[in-house]
Amino acid sequence: MPKTVLLVDDDKGIQETLEAMLELEGYHVEVADDGLEALEKISRRIPDVLLLDLMLPRMSGQALAEELERRRLREQLRIVVVTADGRAQQKARQVGADGYVVKPFSMNALLNEVARVAEM
């Protein structure tokens, strides 16, 4: 059974590109535009990996991670933060992420990080 990745990003171009690349790698991909939509999808089905942009409308990536922790869902999934913030490692640690990728990223770097985290 393929691993499921929930991609949370409000940039449609990034969504389409990453969804296509992850599916080519054999992942089942779901997409959410913001933290609230992601929370709704997670409540129906917990993904293996949450690929999470931190700067999102309606509910930020950090607020989503905090809500997952509050609902005791955090330990059931892995988080890879995708951010343009120069303090990516610090930001990833703040949300309890299992990994991170800095924008702009190479597709290989992102795929390698998702694969690494998915196998944890």
C-alpha cells in the first residue's frame, strides 16, 4: 500500500508540481490549501507524512501543528516543513517537525526528505 502524503501549501503551482512528482514516486497525495482544510482531511484519514508550508491563510502551519498536538494526533504522523524562512531548522523544531526543506529547494532534496521521514 502506498504511503500517503498530505501536501499543505496555498501556492497552486507548487501544489500541482509536488503532487505530480510525489505521485510519480509512488505516493498517494492529498492536497490542502491551508491549515483548516488540512485539519479536516486529517480528521478523516491520518496521512503518513504531512508536507507543511508554515505561511498559510486561515490557519498557519504552526497553528496546525499545535492543534494536532492538542488533539493527540501528532504522534500518528510525520511532518516535513517546507519554508522560505532563513531559520528553517529552528522553525521546524518549534513545530516538532521530523524534517524540513528550505525554499527554493531541489526536487531531489524534497523527495529524499519525504522518503527519509516516511520510513521513520
